[in-house]
Amino acid sequence: MSHPDVIVVGGGIGGLGVAFSLSRQGQSVRLLERAPAFGEVGAGIQLAPNCTRILDDYGLLAEAKSLGVVPDAMVMRDAVDGDELTRLDLRDLEKRYGYPYMVIHRSDLHGLLLRACERAGVELVTEAQVTSYESTGDGARVTLASGETHEAGVVIAADGLHSVARKLLVDDEPVSSAYVAYRGTVPAEVPRVRSVDLSEVVVYVGPACHFVHYGLRGGELLNQVAVFESPKALAGQENWGTPDELDAAFAKTCDFVRDGLPFMWRDKWWRMFDRNPVMNWVHGRIALLGDSAHPPLQYIAQGAIMAIEDGWVLGEHVARNRAADGTVDWGTALAAYEAVRPEHCRRVLSTSRKWGELWHLDGVPREQRNALLRTRDTYDYSFVDWLYGPTALTPDEEPAMFTPIPLSSAHAEAPLKVAEA
Ligand code: FAD
């Protein structure tokens, strides 16, 4: 088998994104996925302007919009009394950033990227589980569980939260948040959906829990996500996040939230892990990308977006470091990638943790948070400019972060941001 220019390990949203990005820069790409078929588990995903800008550059935004929903508003409510706390006008937000905020079914986004890779000639290989990585003189080699080996000038490891490649760079483990997510979709004909404005993305924030809903597939489905802190996880029990805990966690929330719980899928739940940020993603000609490099808690809805941004940034640096004969100076391209992406993703990971703390407050801090959020001007974007603006290609282009607003001395570090789910 001849060697491709690039091997990508992992066919999730991150792996497909970088495979497409590099193939459009003239690279031959082989993507190795351990599963027997390509696919995505879960329901909806939110795509902010920093992602739709890239989909537009890829020529994929029109198709994404035809498959998803472009909502009018994002609203944050208190989960206990149901009252509105703050909102984003997504039509105005689109004018500010030049690209829409949209929501889409995960399998539709994944399918869109998969088809783009097929059209671009990416070699897509399933049942290929990578068990080890090693650098060669001018490239890298991976070995599969079958014993087969594959070599290329560069290997991009987009192998998710439990990345094998990450062990080359850091000896760490996923960090449990003790929170668990339930997901579910409700068909439009079910009465529940009639009580919902499908043009809004809504998050209800409550003590140690939150609940998100938005429409999918042009309003054919209502997507719901229920997230809570598991007492069993806090007690160190193995079997945590079970459906009995779901019902108990939301017992004190408003009727609308509780009425949504019977529609959650009860046979599968997602325990929520992230990892501490790391600033070193490149080992010789092997580079981490997506959740393998920066798995976040999902509170600011940027995990898949960061993965797509990683792929786009790497593609741009390949374009800048490609000679007339097509040869890429991978050392320089990877160094430029590593100079800019880890710091941005570190900010997202830390902010996601803080944002989760802010959402899940109880007692007086909850009241303080609510009072502050109610005073926020709908059209104040100072807290999202650093996220939703153009993706930086160099550290100098990385925008300054928002200024934290203290809630109380106990939460002096907690940042105040506008509603995201
Ligand atoms: P993965 O999706 O984990 O893909 C890794 C792939 O690699 C898989 O296909 C796997 O089979 C394959 N693989 C693994 N190991 C090997 C191996 N050894 N050999 C070969 N293949 C291998 N993000 C957003 O941007 N917006 C949101 O609204 C959002 N909401 C979320 C809600 C929840 C409840 C959760 C849990 C996450 C959410 N995220 C969101 C985060 C987002 O889903 C992830 O960050 C993103 O999907 C990561 O993509 P990835 O391709 O890096 O990793």
C-alpha cells in the first residue's frame, strides 16, 4: 500500500474536519476509524459563528443550514421558577459576526463532513483501531490492533477523550465532573412540542442541574438535554447517573422542565469528563486534534467547534508552508498550529468549568447571579467576542478574553457570560 501524505486517526467530527481541510490543500489523506461504520451518537449540536464561518469557507454552510435550524434567540431561564434571566438576539448576533448561530443534528453534521471527505477523495478506512504511534525519520507510523502498519509524513490523532496518542505527550486521565447528561428528541406531533417556541434555544439553569431544548431538522424534532450532578458519583459509587437520579435531581424545578423528563432516552447517559488543559500537542510528526487534545465540559458548546477550528487552522498553515512542488514544511506548519490553538482551547476549557459552576448555583449565589443576568443588555457582546469572532491563525490575532464580573467574594473568579447551552 502506498503512503499517503497524511494519516488521520478517528472519524468523529474532528477527524473528518481535518481530513477535509488537508485534502483541500492538496494532501492525500487516509482516515483510520476503529468502528465498523462511520456515525455519531447523540442528538443536537450547537454551532456558533466561529464554526459557521469555517463551514462557509469549506463551501458547506448552505447544506448545513438546509439540514439544521437557524434560531431567532437564545434564552436563559431559571430552572426553579422558569423566569427569563437574559437572552441573545441571534439575528442581531449574525449581523455582528457575519455568520449564523445554528443548531443541527449530530448525525447530519457528521454526514455532511463525511460526504465532503468522500468528494475530496479522502481514503476512508473502518475497523482500523490504532494501538500505537511512533515517529519515523521524516514522518510517523501507526500500528493497528490487527498488526497492520500505516505510514505517512504526518499523523493527526483525532481519537477522542480516551486518546491513545495523548499518552505520547502527557500522562493524565480524564477528570470526572460528577455530572451526567441525558439526551432525547421529541417528534413535532407530540403535544409537548406545541408548548415550545422552536425558534428559541433555551437553557434552564438550576441548582446542580440544567435543562436545554431547541428544535432540529427544520422543526421536525425537539432536542432536549438534561444535565445534573450525580450524588452517587460524589459518594464514589461505580454505578452513577442512573435514571432514578435524573428524576430526583429535577424534583424542585418548574413544571415545564419536569414535564420534559419522560421524553429523555433512559437507556443511555453521558457521564461528563474533561481533562486539564495541556499546551503541548505535537510530538515529532504526530499531532493531537479535537477532544484528544482538549475535551471540554460542554457548557459553552464549543467542543466540536474547537475540533473543526483545529482542522481549519492546520489547513491554513499547510497552505502557508507549501512549496511550489506541493511539498509541505510540516515542522513549521505544526509549530504554527501548536503556537496558537492550545492557548485558545485552554481558555475555553477553563471558562467551561467556571460557566458550569455559575449555572448550577443555589441559595444566595443563585439569586445574585439571577440579579446580575437580568441587568445584562441583550446587545452586549463583550463576553462572547473572544469566542465568536474569526478564528485566530497566530497568537497575535487571538482576541483578549472577557473581564470576569465578581458575583460575591465566594465566587470572585466566576465569569459572567451570556446564555449558551
Ligand atoms: P470524538 O467524537 O470522540 O471522535 C473520536 C473518533 O475516534 C471516534 O469515531 C472513535 O471511534 C475514533 N477512535 C477512538 N480511538 C480510536 C483508535 N484507537 N483508533 C481508531 N479510531 C479511534 N460541542 C459543540 O461544539 N457544540 C455543542 O453544542 C456540544 N454539545 C455537547 C453536548 C454534550 C452532552 C456533550 C457530551 C458534548 C457536546 N459537545 C458539543 C462536545 C462535542 O460533542 C465533542 O467535543 C466533539 O464531538 C469531539 O469530536 P472529536 O472528533 O474530537 O472526538
